[in-house]
Amino acid sequence: MSRRPSVCAIVVRYASDSPLEACLASLKRSSVVPDEVCIIDNRPSDGLVAGVEQRFPDVAVYPQTHNIGFAAGCNEGIRRTKSELVFIVNDDTTVHPHCIKYLVAAFEKNPRLGACQPKILSAQDPSCFEYAGSSGGFLDMFGVPFLRGRIIDTVEKDRGQYDDEREVFWASGAALMLRRSVLDEVGLFDEAFFAHQEEIDLCWRMHMMGFSVRAVPQAIAYHIGGGTLPYTSPLKTFYNYRNSWRLMVKNFCLWPLVIVLPSRLLLDLGTVLYFLAKGKPRHAFALAKALVCAFASLRSTLHGRARVQSVRKMSESGLHDLIYRRPLLIDYFFWRKRTFSQLHFPRSRLLMGRTSGKGRH
């Protein structure tokens, strides 16, 4: 009988009211217990993790001098561990006892698998998908992310409708398993994202280099969500929109990019007006600030783009069934397509056939 791959669990913690003990306890109850567990403590001054250490003495804790962010925290944990598989777990996530077993099995049967996620349900109401995880993520043609189980603000009940294991565009960082050898090839999380959408960026790079990203719904995790930043926080709005621009500029091939960016700018300006009309001036300001910051950091983003595009092996034309070729916001608000099952993924003349071979630009 072959040896299973070794697994390390990495938990990045910042929230002062973190349910960290419940997260660690669920890992310890797993049918496959991680070989290593480490906590990257981005808020050591409040002493919360010190108390947790007494109950979990075999957990390695690495306090940081300041909040280095989620992306850098994950990278710190990856560098400090050695296991073949890396399991990124939010501190407000708990896992079903067989979650890790099913994720490991997915890697064992697919040598090109770079990342996968479990089905992520709401810890408050396990009959519903969780806002940030659900059953795997996708992008629309303008770089807007959505999930099997959640589109914009519509979160579906879990009725088993997305229980098929399948390829997805991105896997959620709330419970994300990665193959270390693939990370050695494609690189770690982009720390310029700080928090939000860094996992989408990483999964996109994996696709570019010919690796697979999958949702494994037989594995189940439960996520509270919004523990560090509430979903209604203007700061979350800022990070999501700022990082979305870095995501697009870094990763799209040149041809779709020249179409996507002007259209996306109009959509975002329209969203500013939408926030104002809805009486949400702080969100409108956060989005406007995100656009300014995205343009101010363009030089850094272009450097990142040069590195990514130089190693690209697959263009967006090879991902035609993972990128939604219509504007999701228009379909959602005007055509009232509120669930993933209502969306169709036809081949697109916008992105298909416009790049060659390695797709380098």
C-alpha cells in the first residue's frame, strides 16, 4: 500500500474574536490528521493565541511584528513547513472529519492537480452555501468572480445540485489545499494583494501553466465568514475592487485585456453611482479609492504581469468552459440570472483563437 502524501495545515489569524480553537479541534478530529499545523499570528499583542498554545502544544505558532496580511501570512506558513500538501484554512473554518481525506485522495488520483477545495457551507446555517466558498469559483469576461452556490448577493441552499467533482477556475482560500511541488513551479501567493482574491490569482497561474484546479464536494468544510472584515465593510469593497484590477492586468492575455479594461472601468464607475443611489456613500468612496490605487500601482502590476506572461503555457482560449463569456452583473441585475445553473458557458469569439501557442504577450 502506497504512503499517502504528508499534509500541513496553515492558519492565518488576525481577528480579535477568532474562533481559532474550534478550527484546530476540527483538524485534530480529522480521519487524516495533518502532519504539521502552524498558526501565523498577525495579532500577537492580544495574547489570544498564547492561550490556544496551552491546549494544542504540538501546534507551531509564528507571531508577526505587524499584520502582514493573508497572502504574506500564507507564504510565511508555506516556507516554515515541509509537507507535500499544504492546507490553507481560515481561522473561522471548521472541517468535517473526512474533509482532508477526500482532498488528499483527489491529489493522489490526479498528478496534475495543483489546488482543490471542499464544498464550503455556512457554519451558521449548514443547509446553505457559504458566501466566500460554496462549491468552486469562476470569473466572468470582465474579471468579476462568482461561485457555484453564490452569485453577487444571492446565496443558494445546498440541495446537492453542485455535488459533482469538477474543474473550476479558482478554489476558495477559506479551505484550500495546494500541492507544494506545483507552488515551487508557479510561485506563491502575490503579497501585493494583501487580502482578497490572492487565491484567484494563484489558481489562474496554475491554469496558465497547465495544472488543474478542482472542487471536491465530497469533502465538506464550514465557514463563518466575515470574521476579519465583515461582508458589509467598505474596506472589503476597497480590497476586492483594487485587487480585481491587479488580477486582470496581471493575468489576461493582451487581446482580451484591451477589450476588458475599458468595459470594466465603465462597469465600476456605474457601480459607484449604484452605491450612491442606494445610500452607501462609504462604499462608493471605497470603490473610487480602489480605482485610484489600482492606477497608482500600475507599474508594480505590470512588473508582475511580465513575470506571469513569460511562463504562460495556456491562453484563455484553453479555459473557455471556466470563464463566463457574458457580463455577469448585467445578467444578474437585468436578466435576473441568480443561480449558477442558469448560466451557460459558450465558446467566445472574444477570447477564442486570438492567442497562439504559449500565448505570451
